[in-house]
Amino acid sequence: MIDNLKKFLNEEQDPKAIEKITSKLNDLLMKNEEIGYIAVQKKPAITVFPHSIVVTNKRIIICQPKNMGLSMNFTDFTWNEIEGTFMKENILGSEFSFSTKTQIQVSIDYIPKIQARKISTFAKEQLDLLKNPVVAEEVKIEVPVFIQEEIEEVETEEVVSFAELMPAVSSTAEPIVENITTPTEKATSELSQDELFAKLQNYKKLLDNGLILQGEYDALKKEILSYM
């Protein structure tokens, strides 16, 4: 408990008030709700039961002790309900207030100035996130789409290059099949790089026309690439 309280005791908050608030809030917080900041009222005279403002990532909670501090009222407003927040610095502390979309005005005075600034900044950040929720999502969507387009472009360029280098072949490629088995043809090891490349393209064309099987094409391709 002490470690959890330390982050809320940097700007003159009353440790007893913070401890009492956090102990009660543990049962009130929703799933995935986290406390962002707690501001505690500090009047010029001794304030035995100060009011407090708690801001979380989901709402603003006003904490008002009653029955001589034996119990406490909690009034909360979600960020969707908040129309705007305001802060006014006075000679003795600051006043933090906010209005709701249903015209409710809530104000807590005598908040130490540094606490009022912190809670005001946190509130404005939450309202800004509420107004601009798609910024992070757009970044996540753009990255994979960009990569996919780049890959498709490269593949298209390669196909075009092969088409330019590939010799014209008739739709019935039977003469090529005969040439493959002709005994007078040069051995594969004797072919030049250009001839090997042309031969590979012819095999690809035969595969596309359904004249040879994929397994046959893979074996022929492997053989030619071993000499390139």
C-alpha cells in the first residue's frame, strides 16, 4: 500500500486523506481502470476532512467525507459526460471545475496550485484522446498496407521483365517438347548463361500451358540453376 501511495504524495497531498481514498477506491475501480492523479483540498484553516478529486483513465471522481470522516460520498462523471474543464488560480490555492453535457457544474476550491495544474493537464489529455481516438489505429493500418503494395509492385516488375526476355512461343508448344528430347541438342553444361536463362523460360511456358507437371518443372529448374 505504501508503494502505491508514493506516486500521489509529491505535491503536498495529505497522506492520511490519500490512504483513506485509495483504500475505498480499490473496490470502486472498473476493469482496466487506473488512477492517474489525486488532488486534495487544502484550506487556510485546518481541514480535518478535505474534499478530493480523483482522475482516472475512465472518469472524474469527487470524494466528499461525511459523518465526521467515518464515511465518504463518491460522485463520478465519465469523460464522455464532460463538456470541458477549467482551472482558476487564486491567492490561496486554485479552483478546479468542470461542466457536463447536461449542464451540471462541479467545482472544488482550495486545491494547491501545483496539484490543480497536474489534474487540469491530465483532464485535458483525456478529453483530447476522446476527441481523437483513431490516430493510433490509422498508423497501425497504414504500415502493413504499405508493405503489401511494395511487395506486389516488385513481383509485377519481375514478371514484366521475364515476359520481355521470353521468346515468342505458339499456344501449342509441341515442337519445344520434341527439342527437349532431341539427341543433337547441346548438353546443359555446355550452354551459356543466356541460353540457360532462355531454356528456363521455355520450361516455365510449358508449365503454364499444362504440358509438363510442376514436379517436372521443379526438377528441370533445379538442374539449370546448378549451372548458372
